[in-house]
Amino acid sequence: MEQRPDPDQLLKNIQSEQTNRGRLKIFMGYAAGVGKTYAMLEAAHQRLREGVDIAVGYVETHKRLETEELLEGLNVIPRKQVAYHGVTLPEMDVDAILALRPALALVDEFAHTNAPGSRHPKRYLDVEELLDAGIDVYTTLNIQHLESLNDVVAQVTGVIVHETVPDRMIDEATEIEVIDLPPDELLQRLKEGKVYIPDQAARAIQMFFRKGNLTALREMSLRRAAERVDDQMRAYMQTRAILGPWPAAERLLVCISPNPLAERLVRTTRRLADELNAEWFAIYVELVSRPELKLANRERIGRTLQLAEELGGKTLTLAGRSIHDAVLEYAHRNNVTKIVVGKPLRPRWQEWLSGSVVDQLIHASGDIDIYVISGRPEPQQGVVPAAWRPHSPWWRYLVSLALVALATLLGLSVRGQLEPTNLVMLYLAVVVIAAIYLGRGPSLLATVAGVLAFDFFLVPPQLTFAVRDTQYIITFIGLFVVSLVVSTLTARVREQAEASIQREAETTALYNLSRDLTAATNLNDVANSIFAHIGQIFGREVAIFLPAGQRVKTFASSPGYTPSENELAVANWAFEHDQPAGRGTDTLPAASLRCQPLKTARGLVGVLGLRPKQPGSLLTPEQRLALDAFAHQSALALERATLVEQARQAELLQAAEKLQAALLNSISHDLRTPLVAITGALSALDEDDGSLDEETRRNLVENARAEADRLNRLVGNLLNMTRIEAGALKLAREPCDISDLIGSALEIVEGRLQGRRVEIAFSPNLPLVQLDFVLIVQVLVNLLDNAIKYSPADQPIEVGARREGDEVQISITDRGAGIPPEDLERVFDKFYRVQRPGNISGTGLGLSICKGIVEAHGGRIYAENRAGGGARILVNLPIE
Amino acid sequence: MTETAPRILIVDDEPAIRRFLRTSLTARGYTIYEAVDGQDALQAVLSHRPDLLVLDLGLPDLDGVQVTRSLREWTQIPIIILSVREQEADKIAALDAGADDYLTKPFGLGELLARIRVALRRQATTASEPVFRDGGLSVDLSRRLVTVDGREVQLTPTEYDLLRVLVTYAGRVITHSQLLHKVWGEGYEDMHLLRVNISNLRHKVEPDPTRPTYIHTEPGVGYRLRAKTTGPLDEGVFRAG
């Protein structure tokens, strides 16, 4: 049967070939002095002869002549001097190399730790950035720097190597060249002084360079190289569907606990997974019954999980009632074939009390293999020992002692009436109170103190610890045991309650954030919701960065906080690389801000920055998970708000375009119409051969004249409208007489009035009003025009003026059909015309021009319908 | 009084307007000369010595106000300026510089002819008429008597002065500032006073103060006392053909 090529493998191959990522070649050796740097430089020279553009990023020659000679002819990039605590340390200048863009860069000492203040804490991260930019890299590495081998190396050589490189970097390397040297020759070179030894580590190095060690290390490195070849061969075979000894698809699972052994377990699992070519998971089970862990332990779990991820495993945190239940359930559901656990470290009796996880796993595992790994715990690296440490404030212990004293006093006072055995209840009560209100520690203290006090004060003989009646021993034991149990249980209930409250608070916070974000429709509301909620939950100051082109700019931040230039640079890095950056991450960890890219299905929406109010606090792993949830919500909300804003802009644009089209249509029509009559009349008169009589000629001429007037008015209206729109309306205010204004207006429209009656009603003694005479006359002319247009020719027009407080009110009323009530405000809009039968001419600009002019004077114009039919326009103008 | 037709110089850079003016005014018996810009106009006044100048304000080289000023330095020739709407400031400037009247484009021929007549009449009379009559209004300057439809009207001294100045400018426009200076003296700029007095005057003299027939407002510019009556000076020689 033919095997089809594995599509996943094919895809991986294609991706690795297609990517513009640079290629990494590692020159690997098993100890210092085997000649890795030398080999790298030789290879570089070979490439140089082939014409490849090479730059030396960082090469450590240790002042060895032969190595330094090899540097000649190569372009050495000067090192960047990083200042740290008064000392300047030379580091690789990543930016210079990125700017130069050589085809190949040489970077020595892959596992080196950069000085604080550098962009990345480790050199392999710098190399990763170079590779991402498409630059090939040659680098050197010793086998003991591999993360997964770290504990094995420690075991073999007794030396703990602190600078490690995660295995994924090695896995992704395109080529590994093993630089081998027989240990005897290496030792010879050491004697000849050809191997670099930093002075401080002299003694450790001597211990390191023992033949047994070297041989073991050599074997490790050779074996690792062989495994890699094996992998490559397998990959090759898979793409070509060559039948081979495919191992069954294995899946490994390792349980992580706060136990210091956990890291070793993770590394072992990784090695096992390598050998079996299996996927592996690292799981931490959070017990429902004991959710609250000490901070140090939580941090250790977080670090272990992170290590597992770096080593290539998938991590998960589960919640469950018991460890073995949760683990087995997950294992069965996900086809795990082997589970790795650590040998129990606790003494037998403890296990007998609370059960051994390993035993339970073994019994219930069914067909899953259990690997039990042993090992001594790592040498302590500043970790808090598992020993008990008081964590309640000291004053609570005093209070519990005081309560015991209180109970004793009470007991003494009723001693005569009651048997001592009954007085035990008082102490029980004290223990319960202490457990509920004061905490586990103080309640334990109350237990012990209670028993002692009981013995001392209340059991005959008083004031001694001796007991006359040995039955009281049982009472003591009983009191002690019951108190202990009660205090433990109560304290646990209390802790659970606190944890529940904490969890509920977080869930509520997330719910509240979601709810607020759903309600927020514009960017500012979204930003404010984010600040309020996220800032409160994480106790941090928040900044939101939104994209502007290829970079991000600060959009908003918590009140009182403005991101600095450096912080903006961190945000930009996070945006460009779509990875978290800043405090608590791999990149720019010295920054004060932690930046999280906000991403939705459509892409990057922006960057969220968090800055702790007190420097030094990092987010716990749980908080980081919670932050992811919050960040995702925020990203969605920001995206929505941005889209809403874009939609609104599009709408506005559309409306503006519509208006413009209407304007052009209207003007085009209204400009041409009068010309029809004018041109028509003139041409008729021109071509008249005498057949037109005097009257006809007169009519033509009068009609043409009236139309010319109309055209003139229209042009004037358009000009006024343009001026108002452009804000170029300049008011020349002077004291004006209202009747003067109206008189001028009436004079202008006299021709159109055609004998219509105009009733004028002014209140006497109207003051002079500060107005622009010409413009207000224009307003009145427009209003009169409207009145004439919209009412029958035999109906009068009323003009009124009166004083109202510090305003003068002018009204123009017609007896036409009036204005529909719903349009009373819209009549003042541009191009508005009341729909009515019959041909009403005009562009509909008149009233809006009036409005513009009146409002420029600081006045008001509005319309109402006259009782009995007709429309009334009122203009209020301030006197001053 | 003159036997020859009055000579008018038309100054406008628009050929269409010049054509219209030439055609219409020639038909009315005037002799027409044309100039296309400011410099041209100044030359033409010197060479042709017209009786009246119709001057557009918007000339390409010198603006109408400058031409007016230059001319007024040596001649009292009547000047009627043509301007577009909403350039009140320019109109006022030209009138204050010495122009006699103005017309807003587009204008009708009747208006133009009326203004030309008034401007020429001012030139023609050497002695001022003692009694001004227009419709029902009669102002006897020598006796300081004002009657409307035969009824005597009592005016305050200021109101009478106002009316008197208007009468001397009868038919022509007078700007606010010219009015203020002539009635109240140099340095008076109080529009308030002017408006109030005009209002009072109208109430006393006009049959319908809200629709004045005599004292006419020129919006933004000033006032004009209408002189509708055609006197002996308006007849005759102008009706050619």
C-alpha cells in the first residue's frame, strides 16, 4: 500500500524553504577550546571568497593570535557600549547590523546574556531578530548551553550552567556543524595555555576539564547531532512517502507542581519526546479545594510553564478536584500515551494522610504508561523553601492571645458553678472565632495557648501545669485535636471564600468590561472603559496606542499618565513584531511598560500598554492570562469603534456629495429658466417682421425684464450663500431705524407687490438697533418675497415690529396655506421647499440665507402658523 | 440752456456695457465718448472736455475712486459712478471723494437718465432756486418755510437744516458722513443722531412715514431727496428725433 506524504510535514518543508527568514548555522562543540570560533571564521572566509557580503557582529577572540588573524579582511561592526551601573560593557550592535543588511553575519557565543538595558536579554534573541530580517547567521555554541540538557550536564560535570539556549532555537537551525576534538588533545591544548579561562572561574574550570567530563560531553554533543540527522532523514522520507519504521504517534504529558523538581521533569520530558519524536504537554492542575498558593510558588509554576513552552511543549492549566483525576481525564481525552511524574519527596506518613498522587495515577491510568522520574532537587536559587512561614500580620497573633486571656477570665469567674470540662467550650469558641476572623496561624496559636491556659488556670491544681485527675489529659487531647481540626477547616473555608471572591471579582470585572465596551460606540468611550476597568483590575496605568501608518501613536492614556518616548518605542516594537514587549517579556524587559499587541481576526488593531504604579511588580501567570482575555475584548471594541467612525465619515461624505449634487442641479435649473424668457423675448423682437403688435411687444419686454430681475436676485442669493458658508460675512453694524429698514425692503419689492396691500403695525418708540443695514434689508426682502410667492395675490401681507426685552422682533405674515407643522424648523434648511401643488419658483435658498444673516447678528429666526391660515416668520434681533 | 447736446464720457472696461450705454444715450440725444481704463479716462477728459462722466469703479488700472480724486483736483465735472452690489465702502469712498451720484449694476435706463439729468442740472444752474417743490412738499429756503400739501410743518432747527441740505442735493445721493458734516459739522460721526432726526423728519413730512416718498434711503450709503418733478431744464433738447 502506498503511503501518502504527510501533508503537515510537506507544509513545514515548504514553509521552511519559502520563508525569507535568514538561515542559522551553528558551530557546536562540547567544551571551550575545541575551535568553534576558528572554524566559523574559516567558513566565513570561504564564503567571502565566494563573494558573499559578510559582517562580523560579535567575535570573541580572547586575544588569541591565530583567531585574530582570521578577522582580517572581514568587516567588523564596532561593538555597542552599554552603560550599566557605572561600567560600560561591549555588546553586539543589532541596529547597526540591521541597517547594514549583510547577507551573512557572524555572531559568537550564542548563549551569551546581554547587559541589562540591551534590547533583548539574551543574544539568541538578537540573532532571532537578525534572522527575521533575512540575514543569515553563523554562531557558536557549547553543548552544555542547551536547555534540555542543562540538568544532565549538571549531573555529569557538577557544574551548573546558567546561560542556556532553548532547544527550539537549535531545532530551527538550518545546519549544525559539530566541531570535534578528542579530549586528550583538548587537555593538551589547555596545558599549552591555548584555551581561554576567565580568572574567576579557574577552579571550576579545572573541575570541569576532567577527562571523564569531557568524554561525556563529547558523547552528548555527538549524539545530539546524530539525532538531528535522524530527524532530517525522517523528514526527507516523509515528504517522499518512503515507507519507514514510523514510530506510533506518541504523546507525553508531564505534571507540574510547585515542587522544585518540576523543571527537571520538564527537561526530561522534552528529551523523551525528542527520542520518541512525540508531542508533549505540560499541565498544571489547580486544586479547587486549595486554590490559593503562595506568591513564590505561583511564580515558580509560571516559570516552569514558560520553560516548557520554550522547550517546545504545549502548556495548560486545568482546574480539578484532585490532581490525578484531572490529569487522567485530560490524558484519556487527548490520547496521551505516557505520563511523566516525579518521585514523591514527602515522607510516607504525609502521603498516607493525604494520598500519593503517583500511586493514584498508577492505579487509575489504564493503558497509559507512567514514567516516574527521580532526582535530587536543584540547588536552591533564591527560592522560598517549602517551610512554613507566618503570613498573617503579627498583631493578629496578639489578638488571638488576648481572646484566650478573655476566655480564661470568663472561665475563672464562673469556675465555681461549672465543671472544668464544660469550660473547654469557651476555648473552642475562641479557636473558631480566631479561625474565622484572624487566619490560620493565629487560630493555631489560640489552640495551643488555649490548652495551656486551660491547664494552667482552670484545671486543679491551678497555676501549675500538672494535673491531679488524669482524665483531664483526655480533655486536653480532645480540646487540642478538635481545635486543630476546627481551625484548619474553618481557615480553609475562609481561604476558599476569599479565593472565590477574588475569582468572582475578576469574572465580574471582565463582564463589566464587556458590557461597557458593548455600549461604547466611539473611540473615546471605548478608551475610557478600558482605562477604568483594566487599570483598576491590574492596578496599573494604561495607555492605548493606535496605528498611524506603519507605526503607532499614543491615542489615549489613563488620566495623569503620558507615555514617554522610550515607552512609545516599546509599543512600536510590539506592533511591528506582533509580540508582547517590555516589562516581563523577552524583549526590552528593562522598560517600565508592558506592551501587548491587540489583535483581531482582521489584523493588528493597536497596542495596549500597562505600567505598574509601583516599579518592580510583575504580572503573575494568571494575571497574564486574564490580561489576554481583557486585551482581546479591548481589541474587538477598538476595532468596532474604528469601523463605526469610518462608517460615519463615509456617511458624512455621502451626504455632502448628495447636497452638492442637489445644489448643482438646482442652480443649473434656476439660472437657465429666466434666461429662457429673456432670450426668447429678445429673439422674438429681433425676428419680428412687424407682425407683433404693440401690446405683445410690451408684454414680451416686461416679462423679460421681470425674469432678468429674478435672475439678478438669484445671483445675489447665491453670492450671499457662498459668503455665509465661507464665513466671510462681515457685519457693518450701525444704529438702524426699523421702519427705515422695512421701508427700504418694501421699496425693493415694490414691483412684485403689484398692488397687494401691506399692513404695517409697529409699536411706537422702537429704539435704534445695531445692525448691518444692507444685510437686514436683504433678510426682509427675502421674507417679503416668500410671503408674496406663497400667498394669493389678493391677500394682504402684515409687517410688524415690536420690542421684546433687549430684543426687537420683526414679523412678516402672509395669508397663504401656511407651513406643515413638521416642517416649521426645516424650512430654514438649504434648498428646502414646502411641497405644494402649483409651480413655485425659486431655489429654496432664501430662508437659509436669512437664517445665516440673522444668526450672524446673534439673533433668532423661526416660523409659526397663523391662526386662521398663513405663515408667520419672526426675527428677533438684539438691540445692542 | 445749451444748444448743443450734452457730451458724456463713458468709462468702463466691459465692451458690452459701453455698447449698451452708447446706444441708449445716443438715442436720447447725448454725444458719447468712450474710455476703457483710468489713464484713458483722464486723457479723454482733457481732450474732449465732456459735460458729465459715467465712471465704472472696477477699472483695471486705477480704480474709480482714484480717478475721481485726480479729476476733482482740477475740475468740477459731474461724475456718476457705476458699481456692483455690496461694495458700499467703495461707493461711499467715491462719493466722499467728490462723485455726484451712483448706480448699482444692473440698472435700468430710466434710472440712469434721471441721474444724468439731475447731475447736469446742478451744473447748469448758477443761482440756486429759492423754492424747492416736489409733489406735495414745498421748501422755501429764503423764508425757512416748509409745507406739505399746503399745510405748514413745524421743524426743529436741526431737522430744518437736515432738510435744507437734502434739498441742495435734491435728486442726488448724499452719504451719511457728508450729511453729518454739513448739518452738525466736521468731527461728528454719530449715526444715531442722524437716524433719529431722519426718522422724526419723515414722521413730519411724509404722508406714510413707513413708505417714504420724498426722503429715500440709499441702503448702506446715505439718503436721497427725490425730485420727481421735471422742471423746464428737463425738456426739450434731450428728446431727439
